[in-house]
Amino acid sequence: MLTLATLALFAGCTEDDTSADYAGGTFTITIEDVQDDCYDGIAVIFMPEGTPTEFANPVDLPAFEDLPVDATVTLQDPFSDMAVTWAQGQSDDSIVVTDSVQSDVLLDPESGDECAVDMIVNVDMTVVDADNISAQATLTTSGFDEDDCPAVEADPCDITLTLSGANTAASTAE
């Protein structure tokens, strides 16, 4: 009898099922940190004030039951709108984007320099709860061969963004 009770107890204990409450939605995405493996200074594109910075446009994130799904993420200058495919990640609470492309991104459009690079974007997003996500985006950057481009240690190189996101419906309900 003790064995049956123990099995019943373990059967009721499952992994944290944060994905069960998550239904997707429109999220405000914030860049929390930038790891720059290209050259010192590229972080200013992502965090101009050196502090966490919200994306100019909210991002529509799909529910797990809708995966995979093709979408367009609207980004601000110097980036262009980006076609993505949201797909199930390795874990139950993960959504990924693999090999999306940003072409001819001007690194310093304000200066008039013509250093335009290409980026392959990969995102690994974790659902924290129904209204919050955390993510890491890796932008594999190449094309630093123009006269106005800074010298880099490696081409391609990675720029890693640490992101957080909050469901806009949850923030307006409070």
C-alpha cells in the first residue's frame, strides 16, 4: 500500500508547468545586456543610454499550440523587419528562432559611415510564466570588410543580447 501511495505522490509531481498557462500574446521586449564579441562600441546600437532598453515595437509571440509559425518582427532602425519562424525549443517551456537574417545593417548611421554588416539571428526564449519570458539572442555578424568598418578580431563574430519580455495585456490589467 505504501508503494502505491508513493507512486501516486510522484505521479502528481511534475516539472514546473509554466508552459500550461502561457498563451502567447503581444510582449514588450527589453534588452537587458549586450555581450559584444565584435568590437568595443557596438553595444550602443542596442542600448544607446547604456541601460536596459525596450524595443520600439511590441512583438507578437505565439502560443505553444500554434508552433511552428512564420511571422514578421518589426524592428527599429538601423534594422529592418525580420522574417522569423517560431518553433518549439529543446524543452517544454522553450521557443526558438533559427537562422533569421538581417542584411546591410549600418553600424553607425548617425555618423554617415558606410559600415554595413549582415547578421544571422538565433533566439532561445524561455517562458517564465504566463506573462513573462526571458531570452538570449545571438547575432552572428559578418562583413566588416568595408573601409568605414572597425577592425574586429574575428569575422564573423557574435553579439549576444539578454532579453526579457512582459505581456502587454498583463501590464494594462494591473
